[in-house]
Amino acid sequence: MMNVLLAAADPGAAGATGAPAVPDVKKAAEELATRPVETVSKWAEATGNFAINHGPSVVGALVLFFVAWVLARWVRRMVIKGFTRAHVDLTLAKFFGNLAKWSILIFAVITCAGTIGLPITGFAALIGAAGLAIGLALQGNLGNLASGVLLMIFRPFKIGDSVIVAGQAGVVDGIDLFSTNLDTGDNRRIIVPNGAIFSGVIENQTHHPYRRVSVNVPVSGAADPETARSAFAAAANRVIASTAGALPEPAPGVAMTELAPTQTWAVAVSAQTPRFGAVREALLLEIRRTVLEHKLNPPGPTMDVRITAMPEGR
């Protein structure tokens, strides 16, 4: 503002193009000291001319920015509220709310600059170049960000689920925009980038309310199949009757999967997902007792050695 006033006080300072030249501060100070009344009068006239010529544009730009500021805050609240009602993660809701708010404000700043006569072409080019540079520098993090957004939208798992992702197993403690936190059974924290999770296989072990506990049992090839089937079915029923978390439905299953060289039986029991480990242990112990009780143990490993010829002189 002072630059404009000083330039207006010296009409000869303008160049051939009409643009104000760089003011001579020392000369202006000398004029103010030697001719204070005349100098102040020129400055007041320049201020009045500036207010008449540019005042409406400046006021309009300020009003436009104020309206945009109010609108941006309102849009942010509406976006967060809408995502919350849609049961989207709060982190993702705030991210999209802030994105909408700053998009409106940046557009408003560019519009206000054009309203008061500032060149906006170079400003837009600068924003584009800065965005490209940031995108190239953060392309890996942007990939993780995009994957985090997709994880929150599609929700293949939630906090508290037991998962195997990117070769890591654990319980989900938190899902951030760039990474997911897993806690292991031995109380270790594993931080996995979201890009590695979304681009690989996701195994959610606690998605369903119950799981199937299945144990393969080798028995002697000479054992009677019906006797083995009845014994293992009785063992599965005892586990259901005595173990918390074991479910009668879906019904337990017993099936022969291999016949030779030894019989192999698959014994399966349904269990509540949180009690999977306890039910599996109870089933293993019950199968062991059943095998010993009915003498179903497979024979130990043997080696068949055949001598086809003996060296001479021996």
C-alpha cells in the first residue's frame, strides 16, 4: 500500500508502460520533511484514488473469502457427519472433511486474487508444479494412503480381528491412513504398510462367529475302520459336552482321508471363534486318549533291508 502511495506521489516515477516504478524512499522522506503539507496532500489524494479504483474489488474479495471460509467449515462438518452416519471410520471421515475444506479455501484464494487484479496464471502453475513435485517425492506414501483409504472403505477387517497380512500374524490394534498396527501373541507390535496389505492376501481368522477345528489322526492300517470311526465320533462328542466354546452345530465330523500305508482320519469339531485354541487343545487330548484306549496306534517306522549278494571271502 505504501509503495502505491509513494509511486502516486511522484507521477514521473511511472515508466512508459504505466506500471509504477520502485519508489525512492529517501526522496519521499526528504519531500515530507521539506514540504510536509503538500506531500501529505498528495498521499491523501493517492489513497482516495486507490480506494475509489480498487476499494470495491478489495471489499468484494474479502467478502468472498469470508463466505468461502464459512462454507468450507460447514462442508467439513457435513462431510464428517455424513461419513459417520454411514459407519465409516472416523479417521477417514475427518480426512475427507479436511480435504473438502481446503479445496474450497484454495479455490477461494485464487478467485479473490483474480478479483483484485493479481495475476493467477503463474499462481496456478506454481500450485501444479508443487503438487507434481510432492507427488513424485511421496509416491510410496501416497500408495499407502490410497490403500489405507480403501481398507477403511471396504473394511476386510476391523480393530480386534485376528489376521494374517503381508506374512505377519496378529490382532489388529489400529488402522491408520498409512499403516496398520498388529499385536502378536507374545506382545510384540508390528506396523505393516497399508500398500503391502491391500496388494496381498488378507486372512481374517475372526470374521465368522465360529470356526472348524480339524485334526488329522494316523492310525494302524490293520484297525477296523468302523471301530475307529465310532471311537473318534465319541471323542468329538465328549469334547462338545465338556469343553466351553465347543458347539454341537454344525455337527462334528469324522472321515477317512487316507488308507495306505496307514489310515488317516480327520476329526472336526465346531468352536466359537474366541475359544478356538482351547477347543483344539481339548480335542487333541481326547483323541490321544482314544487312540491309546482302542490301541489304534500306527506301527513305528521300520526299515526293510534286503541283501542281494555278499562280498567274496566273507
